[in-house]
Amino acid sequence: MNELATKYNPSEVEDKWYDYWMRHDLFKSTPDAREPYTIVIPPPNVTGVLHMGHMLNNTIQDILVRRARMTGKNALWVPGTDHASIATEAKVVAKLAEKGIQKSDLTREEFLKHAWDWTHQYGGIILQQLRKLGASCDWSRTAFTMDELRSKSVTKVFVDLYRRGLIYRGKRMVNWDPKAKTALSDIEVIYKEEHSKLYYLRYYIVGEDRYAVVATTRPETIMGDTAMCINPDDPKNAHLKGKRVIVPLVGREIPVIEDDYVDMEFGTGCLKVTPAHDVNDYMLGQKHNLDTIDIFNDDATISEAAGMYIGMDRFAVREQIAKDLTEAGLIEKVENYENKVGYSERNADTVAEPRLSNQWFLRMDELARPAVGAVDSDTVRFIPEKFKNTFDHWMAEIHDWCISRQLWWGHRIP
């Protein structure tokens, strides 16, 4: 008779029983007459390792699947990993850089070989960790979002949605990652509170010895200004109606437009409008038929269209232009300012740049409608109930989703 150990040794117990489960295919599922119960694992990124969020998420799924098995259902938990285009490409680019190889030195096919080598080397780590957790997945069904079957599915769905008019290509304002040189979706931008500066710039009125003052956190974008905007009901700026002002340093004359979008209480109530580099400015530009000047290259250096500081990094320009504006007597004052700055989720040190770009988008209004209808029915209840308001707000604010990425590692547009 075997003695029970006085202390629990997880490595002996867990490995022993998991091996037993695997040898006897206890998690394997094939269709039969039983009621099916299926969960597809939200695929973790192939680049990383499991964190506490994964642990909680997968433990809950495992409990649900095991309970379903115990109640006689044909339970299937499908495992898999996500190729995570931006994150994986960043890892591969960094690995190549250690060997003195630049991505730009390679062809697409050569780079993809390195990406697959990376995936084969590191992609199994998370799956092994899931096994260590005791996850009761059917490992014979393991999937990868870049494998052949999944790639065919992505292409089919893209074509189907395109034919239904739900996918279209258009020039719209997107979030741009200058390090990865790719568009991002809204959920791939993480906003952080930062200590910034608020620069009060002098825009001289054409034909007068007076100026209007504009407050901005981004003086480096003035080369893209194509208008100044005031609120039509703002008495302190009524003297600017119908006037033109001169962009400081740049010397370009721009019109003063009126729109109730402008917050009369922020700064001086005067807003510089840079349609190519701000979401709200872009909407104003569309509404008032303004010119658009894209002053950035793909890597967020200044483009030739700016006419000044060409080739300099955007943040180096911010420092330099502040000095130049001060020397020219075109800065009224500078204040400390707390604001939220958007960073690329996949390149945590990279500030995302709002940019006008030709991309592929998915129309969300029609796709959101069934979800809204289901939630508004009597059969759905949120726990806790306060999240119903969160859902309603989210769906009311939803807009078309940018789905294209300028990457080599990922599904190609068919």
C-alpha cells in the first residue's frame, strides 16, 4: 500500500494526471448524438507568455468545459494562437537588428521566412503553459491564425463582406504607428496621462497690427494649418469674423472660419485647424472645404510639403520650433499642461500619429445592429447592470473600423 505524501507536490501530481488524460484522449471531441458544447479559446499572441489575465480567463473556460463534460455534453475546447502582426513583426525586426540586418534590406519572402522561424521557435511556449495549467483543450484541433485553413477563411470572409458593401477603401483619418509604419485600429491606441506644454502662439491678422492667440500642445503641426476656427457666439473673438490670419513662422495666410464645435472656454477660444493631423480638424476641414497639407512622412519625420524642418523628427521639431517662435516674438506664453497622449499598443514607446491615409475599412453600423437588438430584448441581462450603460454608449459611438495594416507578417488583402 502506497503511503500518502505528507506534503502536496504539484509537479508529481499534475504531470502524472495530465499525462494520463493525454494518453487516454479524454479531451478529444468528435461529433455524435450528444448535445454539443464548444468554446474557442480567445487566441493569445504567439509572441508572448501567459499573464494573470490569461490565467483567470482560461481557468474560467476550463471550469465551464469540464462542467459540460460532467453533465453529459459533447464538450470541445478549441486551442490556438494569434499571429499578432504588429507585435510579431516588431520582435522579428528587433531580432534581425541584433544581427545587423534591416527589414528594408530583405525582400518580403525573405522576411516572412524569418517570421516563420520566430513563430516555430517561440510560438509553442504559450501552448505548453496552457498544458501546465491543466487546460482540457482538444490539442488535436490546435489552430494558428496564419495557418493555411485560417488564411483561406479570412480571404473568404473579406470577399463576402466586400461583396455585401461592408468593406470599402477610402482616405480617412487613422491612427498611425511611425515605428511600425502601419495604420492601427482605435483599440490598438493606449492613452496615457502626460505632463505636456501648452504653447500660446500669435497669429497676426492680415492688414492689421493685431494678432489672435491660439493655444496648442503641438506647435510642430503649424505647417499644416489651413484655417483658424472660432465659435460664432464667442463675443471675445467677434472681431476676427471674416478676417484672415498669418500662420506664425510659415507666413501663409489662412481664413478664419466659424463653427460651434469650438470650446469658447478652452485657451483663447481660437483653434488652429490642421485637417491632415487631427480627427476633429479633419471633420472641420470636410465641413468647410479646407485644404489639407500632410506634413509628415511615414516615419513621422517632416515631409517636403511642410516647407520647413524637412527630414527632422516630429519631437525634435517641437523643441526647435518653440525656440524659433520665441526668437521671432510669436509665442505669447507657455504653460504646463496635463493631457492624454495616444501610444501604439504594440510599440509601447511610440506615440501614435493621427494621419489622413488611404486604408480599408469595415462598416460597423449594420454589423452592430444585431448586437444592439439582442441586448435590447428581454432575454439578455447584464451583471452587474451598470455595464448596460457602457454597452449602449460604446455602440452609439461606434464608427467604421480600419482593418488594413502595412505589414509583411499578416493576411494580405485578396
